[in-house]
Amino acid sequence: HHPSMKFKTLLENHFHTERQPSFYASQMGISPNNFSKICKQHFLKTPSELIQERVILESKKLIHLSYKSMKEIASELNFDDENYFSRYFKKHVGISPTAFRENVGISIVADLSR
């Protein structure tokens, strides 16, 4: 199993709760430095960037595909509170989660899952 694929699987399973690259490195039995090198070689990004991207992707899905409040989304993604989630999202996306929802609207899929 290639380390980059193993990381993708670990990330899928743990990104809700684990945002520290060191967690993933230890799960893979490699040093954080090696982990960092592998990520840069295969994804051209740092482990932190890859983890953040996954969290943001999920945030966008939840904002767009559900009627959940920002508070519910923050808690589902294991942020301490809504404000912290909002700052994190805005830092990486450039707009607040609320503005993002206003821009993209709520998908018709959300109605199906209510």
C-alpha cells in the first residue's frame, strides 16, 4: 500500500477529529519529517494543507447540502465553537460560512435528506 494512499484513507476516517499531521505520521509509523516529504512529493502540499482542504471540502458540503446551522456544522466537524469554525473557514475560503451559503444557496439535495 503506497503511503500516499494510506494517508488518504486515514484522512477520510479521521479528519473530523484529527487535524495534527503528527497523528497521521504516527498512524503510518513514519516520522513527521518523512510524512511531510511524502505529502510534498505526491500532493505538492504540506500535510497541514491537505488536512485543511479535507475539512473545508466537508464544510462546504454540509453548508450547501444540508439545512444544518453553522453551530451544528461546527460541532459535527469537531470545532470548539461556531466562531472558531467561522474563522477557520474564512481564513481558507476567503468568506464566512454564512456568506458562502448565501452565495451557493442550499442544494435541492438538502430537501431530499430532510
